[in-house]
Amino acid sequence: MAEIRDILVYHHSHLDIGYTHPQPVLWELQKSYIDQAIELCEETADQPEDERFYWTCEATEPVMRWLDTADEERVERFAACVRSGQICLTAVNLHSTPLCSAEEMIRALRPVKRLRERFGAPIRTAINHDINGQPWTFAQILPDAGIELYTTGINIHFGGIPFKRPSAFRWAAPNRQELLTFHGEHYSLFTQFGELWENDMVKMKAGLDRYLSRLDNENYPYDFIYLSATNIPLFDNTPPDSELLGMIRRWNAEGLGPRIRMATPEMLLERLRGLPHEQVPVHSGDWTDYWNFGAASSADETRLNRRAKAALQSAEFLAAFRGQPLSAAEAGLYDEAWEQAQLYDEHTWGANISVTDPDATYTKVLWGHKAHFAHQANSLSGYLLNRELERFAGNPPQSGKPEGTLLVNASSVEQTVDLRLPEHWYHGGRHLTASRFCVHANNLDTDWSLPSFGSITLPPFSWKKVPHAALSRADRGNADIRLEPGRIETPYYRLDYDPQTGRISELFAKKENWSIIDPDSEWTWFQYVHETPDPLRGRRHRETLFLRDIDKGNNSVSCWNNDWKARRRGADRLLSSSVAEHDSGVTLTLVWEAPGVRRLEQRITLFRDRPDIELRALLDKTDDREPESLYFAFPLRLNAGWEAVFDTAGSPVRLDDDQLPGVSRDWVTTDRAVSVHDGRNGVILACPDAPLVQIGGFNFGRESASIPRDANPLLLAWPLNNYWDTNFRASQPGSISLTYRILPFSGPFRPEEMTRCGLEASLPIQQFPACVCPEETGGTLLEVSGEGVAVTYIKAADDGDGIIVRLQDIRGSSGRQAALYALKLPGTAISRAFRVNVLEENAEKLETTGGEIRGMLEPGGLSAIRIAFTAST
């Protein structure tokens, strides 16, 4: 234990978008806090550095909103405080959740470039408070933006922390790059430990002495401590504390203990740089978040927001190849759509009384604002995608019946589409652009009852126009599908079920020669499971799961009840079962009476000519405020020692092996898919709508140090719960529709297959009417080659100079060698190419040979290239 010489106190607001105030009110308050901080900084500007007032802007979003309304005089005063170091600007826009994609996290850093240019601030640090972790990709994105230090203030209420805090370590990213990280105490603890609301030096000393004694007992190795101060009585969304500096000065003047000074993350960075190397160990792995199970408290809005981001990806792909920069107005619409998506994925869901008083006007108002973020993102993204498709198709504002169909594959994998034409596409009479904009394609699931006009395969990043005159109904016959009472057989599977009870007894994969379902499991394939705390073994109450104790939480002591007892039930009664054969295959529909819902309909679709299985659930959810979870179970017949991989913000993560110690293993958030496999067989579950899964069994609240690898694991899709006791929704009544896809496979796990399966489910081929289509045309806009290399995103450059192509080594930590890649834009002449950082700043020029860009991607790497080109055909 080193002698503590300094207590560094960084002062900030703690930004929640909601919770303590309605969201629009909160933004106005946050802007006023910056004005107040300027005043307090200026009052002490002529004092010695360690006697000044300091304020940390922990997120960029309030700063950018303040700049939009501040006059030049105030902006210059702000700039002076930034130059003096009294106001510290940090890098991330909001405190986000692992719902964020890699592209979303990159966009969260866009203000960094603007703020650096405007104020000359280095902006070398990033902060997250409350949330329990960030996707592993985050550790790679931050350094690429010039961020040197990441600091946290995790709240372990319904959560958890890795290893011991406070501590410094170097967080090794998937590409083995290291990010200096300070794993700090929960925010506001200087305020709480010192009981600053009492304005009493005796109580302040007693509280801080207790904390210092704890650190001494834990052999804390540094000669300083770094604690956060917010303002009371709120703790969250608080203004600068005008009394804080005075109390610190009194402490120092009376010599009550280690010297206290107000500080900033930039000052912490300098202190950490001076630590001996052995005191800053390296830890590698995903910082898997506990808190995000709350996203399942609003499953329908989560689905809409995820589909909005998929629509934006398709739209930006098309916009990138227009051959001209986006107008300011167009770029503004994309920015607005992304901002709404980010605000939904931010960690604050609603009111502090959302569970204790769910019918209060205050609760309803805050939830209405939060839900609006998802609705707005979905609507704007739908408009942008339809507009890009309309433009690419060359459709006039008004026409007769469309002559053909435009197909666009905006993904990095080859995809096949079963072409179906909704009736409204080809009705007689007038057709309008405005009419086509009534429907957002990414919100629609395929209606397999519509007639098929055959399968069409598109390479990655390609398009095709198909005239309707050349189409004819697919005649596939029924020789490859056999239907018997209680049995469905396709070229890929044999599914046996009981028509009276609905229980699926076997799913046999023919090509893999694998009976997939564990026959000894209590559950069966895609079985609905309703979970509650067992009322016979304790109260059906959230305290059964987590008995909050603020003092324990402030001292990083877990309050989870790891041994809570659950009551789990399947559906009560099968209401109907039916089998419908269609052009693409066959769908088994089961309608149930079940706990937690007024009606449950499940559709299991097996295909004639592809091996994945589509799973849909349509729920009419009851208004239940007592704690409950809904799952869909997949009991897998796999050998002991099985492994699992899930993707987080695009990075593949091996369960346990690629996770920091102490982070959430009980449940994880998938970006697109998860796989469980034993080397001989396995499955990939794609989760386009509902990202939460539990792997190995029912694990909620267990705080598992690792997941046991017993034979026959249970994979659980976890779409709905209301287990949180604050902030998140108490219930989510009404209609909810969710889609999954599952792909059994044989042989070893291949990350590129998980990528392909996830993309097919979340980023399918877009189908759109083409008003003028006299003949079939098509083309490929981008070609990429390289083992393990995937293009994850394509967009127009922010500055209008070319396009940005993001590359990722999807082998993850299994990659041991750099991946060679080649990029080509067929039909275009590449004029310039640069490797760029995540802020789209040119880093190095790339050579092009024969119209092809060649390069090398580090193992596990994420990189981006700027390509400037002119169309030649």
C-alpha cells in the first residue's frame, strides 16, 4: 500500500438522457450547466492551478447543443476555460449501451474532430459512467481517434465490475492495440463518502478516512486516488457545485488528510503515465455489459431501432455510389436519423419512478420521449432508404404500373432472394413516389404465402433490375417436401411434432446426420418459457433478485441473490396447429394459450433450397408489472466442452476466453448472431430484432465466473423482461413481432459463416419497384477479396471527398497473421486512396495498381479506406 498523497476530484454532471427530468428539459438544463461552469471557472482563473475550479464535460452531446445556441461572447469565454484546462472536453457523445454497432460507436466520436479544430483542445480522454461495459471493438476505435485514456464509473446496481477497482490497466483490443484504462469508482462517490450535503468537515473526514482505510486493506498500489463529485441531492444530471471548491480549500487549510485538488481526466492521464509499468497490467477481452438486459423491457422499440440502423446501412451504401457528394440538407437527414438511433441506444430508458409508479404522468412522458427516438429513427431511415432506392431505380414521381423490380445487396456476402411481388406493386392505374414511401421495406418480414417468381442470387455489393415481363411463377412441385401427420420433411430436415400438444420431439439435420434437440431436456425446440421469481420460495418481487444496499454498492460489494429460485412454465395449451406448404418450403404454425400473453403464435419455416430455419413469434403481451422474463429455448445435443462465440459491435468474442474477468457471462448482447458448437456440430442463431441471449442455461443473476461446458447446453433467446427496478419499463403490453434465424452446421466453427448468417437476417436484399425496366441489367459496385476480411460499412465521406470503406478481420482473436486484401470498384477509375482513421482523417496514401487497391489488415483489425473515383461506365 502506497501512502496516499493526493485526492484528485473531477467534477461533472453525470449525463442521463431522462431519468431525473423529461428529455427536452434535460437538454436545456445541461446547456445552463455549461454557462454556470464558465462563471465558476472565471472566478478562480487568476488563482494557482491547484486552487482553481475545474469542470469536466463528460460527453460531447451537451457541448454541441450548447454551441448551437450560445452567442460568440459566451463561446469565447468557454474557449478560454478550455485553453486554461479548467473545462475539460472528453470524447464520447453519450453513455451508450452494447446495442450500438461499430458504425454507431464511430459516429459517436464525430464531434471530437470539430471540437479539436474549434478550440485546439487535445481531447485525449473518454468517459463512461453508470454503464457496466463497452463492446471490445470500443478499445480499438478510441485509440484510432487519438484517445489515450478511457475512464469508467460503473454502477453495480443490477450489474457488476471486472476484477478490483479502483485500478489502472491497459485494455488490449482485438487487434492487440492497448488502451490505457482507469477502472474507477462509481460516480459521485467523493460527494457521498464525504457527505458533502452536510457541509461538515468532521463528517467529511470520517467518510474519506473510511474509504482510505478500505484501500489500505486492499493494498491499493498508487499514491493518489481519483474520485468523482456530482451535486446533491440529485447525483444525476446535476449542475456545478458552487460550494465544492470552498470545502476542498477548508480541508486543505485544516490539514485534515491527503491534499485534495480539483482535477480533470487530462490530469489523471498525466499521473497514470508516471506509474511503473508493472502497476498497469494488460487485460484483453470484451467488457461485456450487465445492464443491457433492460433493453428487453421495450422489445418492439428495440426491434424498430435495430431495423432502422440496417436501413441506414443500405441507404448509405447506395448514396456512396451516386458520383456526387450529398447536399447539406441530405447529410443533415442522415445525421438526424443516426442521432435518434443513438439516443435510443443510450443507457437511460425512462423515469426514476418507472417501476414504482408506472402510471404516473411523469413516467409516461419520459417513456414517450424515449420511444420516440426509436420511432423517429425508423421513420427517417425508411424515408432515406426508399429515396435512395427510388433514385437508383430511376423512377419518375408519377408513372403507370412498374415494369420491373430493383434488387440491391448492400452486404458483404452473396445472398439469394426468393422474389415475391406484393400486389400493390403491380396494380393497374397510376403509381406515385409518395405511395411507395408509405412502406418501409426493412420493417416487413417476407410473406411466404405470396407467389414466388424464382430465386435470384446477387454477389456482395451488387444490384440487378429484373423486368416483370420476363418473370413466371416458380414451379417447384412438391416432390422434395413430404408432409405426414406430425412430421415435416424437407431436403435438409425432418421435424417431428405432436399435433395435439405442439411439442417438437425431434429435429434431424440430414446433411449433418445430427439429431439436434437434446431429448432429455425439459424444453424443446423454440419453446416459449415464462419465468418469474417462484412465489412459493419468496416474494415475487425484484428484491428477490437484487436487494439494493447503497453502501455495499459504493464499496463494490455485490447485492445479487445468486441463488434466487425461479418458476418456469411453458405454454399452457395448444389452441391450433397447422402446416402450410408454399413455393419456398413449408411453415408450421402453432397458436398457444400461455402465461404472460393473451395469445402466442409461433411460425417455424423450413425451406426447400436453403438450410437455415426461420422462426417468428407474434405475441399479444399482457400488462404485467410483476417481474417476469420470456425466453425461446433451444436445447442442443452437443458434447461436453462445447464452445460459444457471439459478435459484439462486429467483433467475434469467444465466451469466457475473450471476456474480461468479472464481466457478464450470464447474458450477452449480440450485434447480429451467436454460435454454440462442439467441433462436430453446432448452430448459429441470428438475432436481427432481439439481441439478448443466455448461453448454457438460465443464468440470470448468477454472476458466473465462467459458464460450465456440460453436455447438451441450452441456448436461450431472451427477447423480453421487466426485471429492472428503475429506469426501464415496468411492462410492455400489446403486439410484439420478433424474427430469428437459426442455421445448424457440421464441422468446425467458421466465423465467416456466422457473419453471413447474421447479415442475411439483418441486412437482406432490398426489393423495390422499378418503373422503367425494359431489360435485365445489373452490376457490382465493389469487389473485395482476402481471407477473413469483410467490408462492414460503406458510406459517402463526411467531407464529400470520395467514399469510406470500412474493413474488419472477422477472424477475431483466432487470427494470428495479417490479412491481405484487395479492393476494386468495377466500372470506375480510382483516382486516390488513403487509409483513414475513424474521424476520416487521412493517415497514409495507398497505392493502386490496375484499378485495384491492395493492403494489409492487422489480425483482428478494424480499418477504413477513403476512395476517390470517377465513373467510367
